[in-house]
Amino acid sequence: MVKKFEGFWLLKTPLHHGGNEKTGSTPILRTIYMYVDGEGMVQIPYVSGNAVRGRLRRMVMRDFLDRVGVDPQSLNLKLYHSLFTGGVLESSAETVGVIDLGLRRRIQKLLPPVALFGGAFGNQMIHSKLKVGHAFPVCKEYSQFLPNFLKKDKRVQMPVRTFTDEAFQTRRDDLRAGREEDEQAVQMKIDFECFVPGTKFYHWFALEYPNDVELSCFAHAMELFKKSPYVGGKSGTGHGEIEFYYEGLEELDPSAYVQFLEDKKDEIVQLLKEIEKAL
């Protein structure tokens, strides 16, 4: 069974999600070309699903280790990398072509966040059950792709560039070393393109054949997201704060996952030690 949760974000503060291009010294928003009926090819700024996924993964993994009593700094670098960023596939002469199905099943059973987000542990690849969509602004250009519950929003009649602007920050060089007494500190202005507060985004999550604990783990992840609802860059200076809603999310219960970690804590810690040794 595939469970899909469609919803929206409402932006409360400016949001910057940078692309791989720059105009002068000003970072611009990430954009993608899209064919729109009646418009042809248009360029639409959006927020990558990978950025959302990475943020959720880091929050969930940190919370997971805290609950089973493992200090993330005590893990070796390879295991830390596998948990928090997904890791990389590795093999040796002894492991080429050899897959430890028993270990894979134990990882999937005892480490629900790994089953949810996936990861590579040596030559063991755990495929992710969680799919994360890109977040597209509710606007005229994207209107034909929006679900029915967003088609009546007034933003649908407005061009996407109605919802973008340029913001700036300043950095001041307060270090006196190397300056004369009467020489003033240099203030640097940093411009960047952003989505404006009030922008609404369409977004979705999907889980492929999750069990009850994995569904509960996803619910817990969204609870963590509610406590720190930031997306994109510069969140440390107040950017990227959102409110969000997903249909069906209220039906999920995060407590089953929390209880699972409490009941299986010793087995989980032992498994982590075995993985760490194998890596």
C-alpha cells in the first residue's frame, strides 16, 4: 500500500533556496523549466524535495540516537555519515557480490528511520520507503498541476514572480587588527533572491508499503518538523519559517514509534555496534 500525503506550506518569513547559477554577486532562487499549456516553456522557482528530505533526516536521526542513548559524536565517521546523510556504497574483496540478508532485515526492522530514509552501510543498500516531492509555488504557471483543494486559491491567478523579491543582509567587519585607529570597519551588503512571506507552496510526501512503526516514525518526523518549521537557507537569521498542512497526517500516531524505541533500545544499540564494527 502506498500512502500519499498532499498539502501546502504557507510562508511566514522570506525563503531563500539557492540554485547553481548567480547573477553577479546575488544568489538567485533555484528554478526549473516547465512546459505550461498556453504559455510554452516557462522557468519556475521552487524548493527541492532533496532539501526537505535532508532536513527531516537530520532531525529524525538526531532524535533517534538521543532516545536510544547514543551520543552521535561517539559514532565512527562512516556510521555517522550513513545515518545522517545516507552514506556511500563500499565493498572489499571479501564482500564483492555478497549481501547479508539477515543484517539487512535487522536494520529494516530495528532502525525505522533507516527504513524510512534509506542508506548505505558498507555493501548493504537499504532503499528508502519515503518519497519527497518538490515544493512548487501556488501560482498561474503551475495551476494546471495543482490538486483540487488548491485550485480556488487566489494565488492561482497571479504570476509566479509576484511572489519573489530581493532581500539583503549586512556583515560588519568589527575586527580591529590591521586597521588604523581612525579607520572605520567595513560593512558588506549581501543581496539574495527570495520568496516573499505569504507565498503558498504545494507539496507532498509518499510512503511505499510502510508498516505501522514506519508510519508512526513518519508521524514523529512531522512532529519534529512542526517544532522547527524551517526550509531553505539562512534559517539562523529568521528566514524560511513556514506553516504547513497535509491531508491525512492527523490520523497518524507518533507514539507507537516512540514506544518501539523504548522497548527495543538494547537491541538497537547492539545492532549499531555491530554495524559500526563491520564498517
